[in-house]
Amino acid sequence: MTDTDQGADPIVVAGGGIGGLCAALALQQQGHEVVLLERASEISEVGAGLQLSPNACSVLAGFGLLDALEPYAHAPGNLRIWSGRSGRQIARVELGDFIRQRHKNPFWVIHRADLQRVLLERAQSTPGITIRLSSDVKDLTATPYDQLSCIFREGDRTESLTCKALIGADGVWSKTRQHVPGHKNARFSGQVAYRATVPIDQVDPKFARDTGLWLHRDCHLVHYPIRGGRELNIVVLAKEDWGDETWSAEADKEAVVRVFKDWPAETRNLLNTPKQWLKWALCSVDASGPWSHGNLVLMGDAAHAMLPFMAQGAAMAIEDAAILAKHLPKDVENIPAALRAFERERKPRAARIQGISFGNARTFHFSGPMAFARDSVLRLTKPRKLAERFDHIYGWTPDQ
């Protein structure tokens, strides 16, 4: 690991989520002092499970974190696709050893909190990274020396910090995004996600090993083991208006079950198992908008929040961190040019995968003849061929 220059102005990362922590680690490896500002009083992750596909694991391997993450992860052998109408299996996508051998990194599913905790512990123990909680960026001003003066509120105090660059990793409702001219705010997709976790021994063994994807009209169900296989993560995604005052809320179990009133009994039994459900509005940020302005750049959900229909939101933020650091070596001279180069490299991939996610949002919820055609294609395709369709996503590494 490269030694940092204790006398240099730092790079500031706004946001202590998965993307922000990865950016801090990657930039420190390049030799930068990093100050991470997190508006919350403690860094904790809401939500439940996420998928760490080989492209994301290739970055985490560069941080030396795969061994630390493995006890919390589960490697599903397959993705099994089921009909939410008939209850029959439509197709199987081979994962497990096949994907690991093909892409040299694992395909894992993991609880968000476990991933974030491992990243946070590494950042806290890494010299050159300073984490400041209850700190929220309020304003930015350019200095005469091609730097930024970052004005932020820390608790009850307002402070300023001169920095080389500001990395906006503050999520879908980013406040740093307002400093990038021409960038549009997040928009509601017309879909919501209901999420819950349950102990694995409370569910049918059918659900306990592989990832499951159930398809039906206007909604679908995803489930997979997390916490090293000890819990089951359950996600319901459905077309629905949003009437709550905030973008996440507790959900009524009966409301979830009503969505599945005409589904097979085994799925209704599964959805009756959790004692508590949480609901999120699914929002996106157009990846084709501008990401950078001077010494400021957006990354992760702040730049390109996408729907979870390709399970690549966290992976794209992790990838962003690695490529951002590649464009910011310790001796970088023209930081605005470096940030524009990062944007040029990352935007086509983020926009493409965002487009795939939007496409899947339609395809997963087909009904009638369109659903019949979709299911027929899936049934006729071999499990490894279905997995190979994702080579352009899973085969990515930072060294490409």
C-alpha cells in the first residue's frame, strides 16, 4: 500500500455508504489523504441483501477483503426462475463454481450491513483515512490554487476544509449533485420494493440454498440466503404508487400478501413468515446526465442510481471507486481533467447496465403472450448459456 503524504490537502468523500467507503480505500491506496464526511451520527446500513457478482468482488479482492467477507457471504449454486402463476420452474442459471472458474472471482449474496461493516472496519484501521460523522456538505467554493473549499456542518458547528477534490458518494438523494450544473434529480419509477429477512430454519428447504426469482404480472419475488446462509433475504418488487411522506417506510404484511393473492400457496406461506416488512420507493438517476464539474465528481447512486432488476447498483458503485482512483494517482496534476476522464470511462457502462435494468423491469412483469414467449426462450436455453449472457457484466475487472 502506498504511503500517504501527511502534509497534502485531502480528497473529501461525501457519504459513508458502500460506494463512499470503497472510494476512500481506493484513493488511499493511491497515496491520498482522505476525509470521509457522513451526515449520520453513525455509519449503518438500512435494507437487507445484495448481490456481489464477480465484477464487484474483483475490486474487493484488490482491497484484500474477500477473506474477511466470506464468513458472511453465501455462494448460491444456481439462480432458479419460477412461474408465479403456475408455481413451476421455468429455467435455471448456473452460478457457483461455474461462475467462479469463468470469472476468477465468486458470485456471493450478502447482507448490506455485513459488507458495510467490513468496509468500515478496514477504513477505520487504515492510516490516511479520517471519518467525520454528523458532517454534511453545505457549500463549495473554488480557491485560487485549483482546489476546493468545502463548507460543511459538523454537529452544531460550520467548518471549512480545503481539498483537492470532492467525491459525491451521497446516494440517490445526493446533496452534492446540486453543485453539478445540468444534472437532474432522482425520479420515482412507479415501482416499490418490500424487503424482509427471516431465519433460514423457518422456511421451506426449497428456498434455503439457491437464489430464487419468481415472475408474474406487474410484480416479482426474489429470495436468497444471506448471513453465511443463516437468514433468507426476501424482496417483493411491484408496480405501485407511493403515498408516504418519506421514501422508505414500514409496510403492512397484509398489503404484501394481497399483492400475491393469486400466487402459489408456497410463496404466500413464505411471505407470511416475516414479522416485519419495510418498503422503499424505487427511484433512479439518469446515468447520461453530467457527473463532474471542476474538482467535484459524482459516483455510485448519486450519479446513476438504477432499479434493482439487474442487481448491480452496489456493484456499479464499487466499480466506480476503483476506476476513480485509477484516474487520480498521487501525482495527478489536472484534477478536473482526471475527473472528466473518469466520467467518460464509466458513463457508457453505467448507462448500459441501467438500461438493462429498465428493460428487465418490463420483461419480468410481462403477462399473456409476452410472458409465454419469455418463458419459452428461458426453458429452451441451457443453464450455462444463460449464465454466459452476463459475461459482459460479470467479467469486468479494474484492469481492463
